[in-house]
Amino acid sequence: MTASAIPRESIDLQIADVLHGVSYPLNKDALVDAAREAGASNEVLAMLDGLPEQDYADIDAVTKLIGSNFGPGLGI
């Protein structure tokens, strides 16, 4: 997946690409930085930046919070 393709994807797919492309554990700032480097949309960056300041052990830890903060969750 190229960085230029990410902004043309749906929000769920953008987030999935970012979450699957990082190494865990990581903190919120590292996650936002990875999304920015991948070329994620401003909406995705805002969603990730809205997560609590903490370390995330795995993809499930992130998706649970995204789902609770922004709707029913992601089908990742």
C-alpha cells in the first residue's frame, strides 16, 4: 500500500492500514505520527489524536477505544 493511496480509502480502511502497519506496543503520539506519515486523512488523524494518552499493547486496544469514542467500532 502506498501512502498516496491511503487518503482515497474509506475511514475504516485508512485506520486499518495504519493499525496493521505499526509495531506494538506504541503510544498515541507514535500512532498519530505513523498515520501522518502514511498520508491518512485529517479526519483519521483527528480520530487517533482524540485517543487517550497511553501505551497501546495491540491493535485490539486501539480499536476498542476508537469504537467507544466514535461509534459502533471498526470491522478490522
